[in-house]
Amino acid sequence: MAKNNPIKFGTDGWRGVVAEDFTFANVRFCAQGVADYLKQKSLASRGVFIGYDYRFASEDFAATTAEVMAGNGIKVYLSSKAIPTPFVSFGVISKKAGGGIAITASHNPAKWNGFKFREETGASVSSETAAEVEKHIARAISAGKMNSISMAQAVKEKTVEYLDLTPAYLADISKLIDLDGLRKSGLKIVVDSMYGVGAGYFKTLLSGGTSRITEINGERNPAFPGINPEPISVNLKNLSSLVVEQKANIGLATDGDADRIGIIDEKGRFLTQLQVFALLSLYLLEVRGERGALVKTLTSTSMIDRLGEIYKAPVFETPVGFKYVAPVMLAQNAIIGGEESGGYGFRGHIPERDAIPAGLYFLDFMVKAGKTPSQLLNYLYSKVGEHYYDRIDLHLPEGKRQSIIARVRNNFPRSIENIKVVKIDTRDGFRFIMADNSWLLVRFSGTEPILRIYAETDKPERVQKLLRFGRELVGI
């Protein structure tokens, strides 16, 4: 029941298991809390944009949310079909709305769904805003009340307006990049949409020329059969095999709500999210000649710092979560913001992660440089040195979080693998930075009951040694 399930916003919104805590009752309370927040901040008169993904009953949860907003007298622009989460940010900006809501659990397993709230800038809500919204939700739960009207009544009263943003979004994307050049490039591309809402967009944007796009997992299937909809190596084995079998130039994968991208090179090898972030930054700096700040989370690559030195671009580092990245991007007019999860945002678009322009920019880098993905990586390494990264996710035993924190805090290492630890960063977890710029991070997920251990260093075998050290440190 709602009263026993306080709704908490993690790194990017509230997520829960469908029918356990992610119920229609709880979604209504969540929507009422957002409505009360919008009214308190005098944003309600600007309306709210609502979108949803392909997960189980997402369209119904979105309609329920719209009914509550309409019941509070707030104009709703409701997507007429399932859309990528970046479209919600785009919708907020294009309609000058007071906020946006996406019904999605992003890359989480199939049994999850979620509720993401976007500010009037289109960016993820700050921790302060999330805390305010949570208070409003708690009050609604305590009172056991929410305002709601039927969808039929809302549509009749024109409080709810259905909207298809696809044409406007595609027109905006076409201004960012030379699509005609990509269509005529003759690239052979395999796309894995991971049964998510990114399906069809690369085909739509790149059809009509000599490039050839093969798409897999492009249909709706809320069970995500055989995969977890997160575009990381372990989930992209099929894509990797197809790239090799078809002798394709590249494989692109988008997660469940299409705000994250995964890249498979022409040899079937997964490029890590940190490598892709550095490559996209290099593309913007060198190929496009853009100048401005680079923004990264503390789980992301030190290659960004090196590129900043080479191209005299300021680098800003934030805690994990695009809710921290976006405000810095806006304040600094940054050319790119990125995080370890594979989400990248770009100047001139929206202050949010978006897999579609990320994929297009990577393709354009290949075309403009005349290089394969593996050659681009070698070119990057020729500038910044070799960097390798990996992460392990450990499902957290119930009630163990505080004891693990205490264990790590009481056992800070002075050296790791005989390399001195020169800095300890505790802003978001425990990050140990070594004298050779290698680093190890122990951090709890903000959206799942998972403990994550990250490492980046100069050799693949050293990455695994660092991860093993991290696991020993936490005692799991």
C-alpha cells in the first residue's frame, strides 16, 4: 500500500517493481506531489509534457498521471505514442512547459517501471527539487487524497492535448549534423534497439542513400526476452556477432528509453562508455572545431581531463547523475556532458542525455576522419595515452549498506597494487586516485539495490586487479 511505501527519487527519478510498489495508486500520489510542486512554484500555468516508453502498461501509467494533472487544472501535453525519454525534455522546451514527466525505468529489468520528472529547462530535477517533490508526495500519501478526472473529460475540456513530437524532433536533429553526408557514406550499420523506444530512428534518419541499416530487437516486447535493456558489453553479444557476420562498419545500441548509447566496433568489440565519451569529445573539439567546457561525472574517464589540457578546454567534474551534469552544462554553455552509464548531452540540443545524436555524431566522426571505430580509438590513444575501464555490479545483501560503508571508511588504502593513493574523494562513494592517475571507486547505485565498483587504468589486466582489490575492500 502507498502509506507503507514512501516514494523516493534516486539518481534519476523514482523506480519500483510493477504491482509491488509501482502501482496505479502510488503513481497517482506521485503525480499529485508533482502537481502540488508545480502549483507552489507558479509553474502550473505553463502546463506539463508527459511521455512514456514501451514497458508494461507505461501508456496506462502515463494516462493516469495525465488524469491527476488535469484534475489539478494543469494543462497536459500527452505524447500520442511511446517515445524516447529525451523527447520529454525536447517537449518541455518546445512547449515552454513548467515541467515534464517520463514513465520509464530506463535500463532496469523488465519487472521495473519508473517516473522521471524534468524541470522547466528540460533537465533532470536537482536533488533539492527532488526533495521538495518528495515532501509533497508524502503529504498526498498522508492525506490519502489526490485530484483526478477521467481522460474522456480531460480531453473534452481540452485539459489534455495529444501531441506527436516526432516531426519536430527529427527536424531539430537534422540541424545538428550533416545527415545527407551520412546517408551517402555507404556505411553498413547494425542497430540493436533492445526492444526499446529508440527503434526505427536511425533507419528513419539515415535512409535514402547508400548507407545500409539493419535493425534487431526493434519491436515492442516489455519482457525484454534474453537481454537486459542496458547497452553494455554483457547485453550486446548478439549485436557483436552480427557486426562481424555482416562485415558491418559499426554496431549501435540504445537502451530501453533511448537516452544511452552503446558502440560495437567493426571487429565486434565493445567500446566502453568512457572510450565513447572521450571519442565524442575529441570529435567535437577536433572535427567540428567547437570550443567550450567539458562536463563529466566522477565515474567517468580521466581522458576528458587530458583532452581539456590539449585543447585548452575547461573540465568540470560532478557527482554521479545527469541532474548534476546538466546545470553545469547550462551555466558553462558546455559542448558536451557525459557520464559512465553511456549517456551524453550536447550543446545546441537539450540539456539531457540523448542516444540518437550521440550515435549520429559517432558515425560522422568515422566519415569525416575516414577511420573505423578501432582506428578512431587508436587515434584517441595517440593523443591521451591508453586507458582501460571496467565495472562490476554486486547485488547488495539487505541491511548491509551501512556496514559496508563503515568497513571502507575504516580501511582507506594508502596504496593499491604498490601505487600510492594520492587523493581520496568521498563526494559520491569512495574514489581512490593513485599517483599514476589510475582510479578505483566504490559506490552505491542511486536507483537499484546494487553496489558498484569501478576502475580505470593503463592496462586491461590492471583493471581486473583493481576491481578484485575493490571487492576485497568491501568484503563481498
